[in-house]
Amino acid sequence: MKEDHHDFPEKSKYDAALAKYDTALDDQKAKAETDEILEKHAEGNNTDDVKKFLFHCIDLTSLNTTDTEERILQFTEKVNQFVDAYPELENVAAICVYPNMVSTVNSALEADGVNIAAVSAGFPSSQTFVEVKVAETALAISEGADEIDIVISVGKFLSGDYETMCDEIEEIREVCKERHLKVILETGALGSAANIKKASILAMYAGADFIKTSTGKMNPAATPEAAYVMCQAIKEYYQQTGRKVGFKPAGGINTVQDAIAYYTIVKEVLGEEWLDNHLFRLGTSRLANLLLSEILHEDTKFF
């Protein structure tokens, strides 16, 4: 008897998008490949020039329950003062704050070339109404945000509701217009390399300009293995579409060696083209002083 295909649900466009990529990844293999890259190449990237570049890629972040306007003003003023204090070094890439602090940064920021990034859309859990996510993003932009960092609806993704997850990103993408949209996967909650690969592809498919590992609000946060899988996804997506998407590790980047590890993965998987702060960022605050200390070869607590 001939099969009636109408008895079966059609594959969604999201399943069709994923079908173009190998998402059947093995966690142990991904870890082994990551370890091999770091073992072969990380030490060679332990140079002052790489550290200066990494400093220039920092999204200097303050996302504390205790943040006040006064504290954020002081935080911003440090970025302004950096220009005169270290004229030979390039400044951080951006200041990243909660949406209600964007206007405070905007009123005080004088340093050229430093963007204002806002976490938005129900950060860090993404557990709110899509209407609230869109409104919060629009308000952050109206206050002066150049970049928006959002979290995917992890629960929707894990339950296989790719449509709702992607529709939300697309709605926020429309509000952002030409501003950079950085989409956080919260890789520590995804459970496997296969899920990280799928979430990476879906986020890019829905319009992400950057994909980002973590919020820094849950453990595990960024890991080299997650970075490796995400960079592989970015590479394959670029090969399929011709669109370059940036990469941002964030959360748990506690040492200069951590930062060098992520640099190494980006360099080896994506190549020199991605070694630019328009396509590579580091979400951190504690790393700024550590990098400065190593660049200047003396203990430095500027920030």
C-alpha cells in the first residue's frame, strides 16, 4: 500500500536548516579535538601583542544586583581615563550593563570607539513575555545602546520548540535594526556538544550577529569545548551562507591563559579574519586588570 505522506507532519524550516549541518557530535571527540588545538598552539599565542589585542576585545561588564548610577559612572569614567593613562594601548571594545544603566553610561562615555552594550530581553533567564523582551530592547536602544545581548529561550530549545525560540530572536532582531545582536546560548545548560551546535545554528539562522557562550550567572559558564563547537558552527554557517557571525566567550574567564585559549580556538578554527573586535569579544570585568598587568609587566589595578 502506498504511503500517504500527508499523515506525517512536515519538517519545519528549522529542522531543514539543521539538516544542512552535522549536529550528531560526540562530546569526548569534541573535547579531544579542543585539547589538541590548545596543546599545539596556545603557548605560541602567549605574547604581549596577543594580550593587547585581547584587551581591545573586552566587553567590560558590570551586571550586579548592587549596581548604582554612581558606581556605573565611576566604571565609565575609568574607560574615559584609560585614553590618557595608556595612550599606547587600544581601549576596551564596549561597556556592558543592564538596560536601566545605559543612559548613565551614555551620559558619561567620552572615549572614542567604545560601544555601549546592554543585556536585555529578560536577561539572564529569558523567562518573560516576548512583548517584554521586545519592549526592553527598544528602551535600551532608545537610551543609547549600540549592542544588545540576549539569551535564547533555553527551555523552548530543550523541549524542541525551535520555532518559538527563533521567532523571539527574529522579533528582537527587527527592533535592533543595524545594531549588533549578540545571542547567548547558555552552553552550560544545553547538556551536550550536539545541542550547542544546534543552538548555534538556529541562533545564527534567526539573525544573530554574534553567538555568545554564557551569561556568567550559572555554572558551568564558558568552556573551551563549547567555544570549539560554536566556532565550528560559525565556520560551517559562513561556508553555507557567506555571512560572518562573531563569537563571544563570557562567564568564568578568570585568567589570561583562559583568554589566550579562546583566542587560540578562534584563530585555529575560524582563522585570522575573525581576529578583529568586530567579530571577537570577551565578556569579562576581572580580566582587564590581569591583561594590563601582563602587558605592562607590573601589577596593575586600573579598573
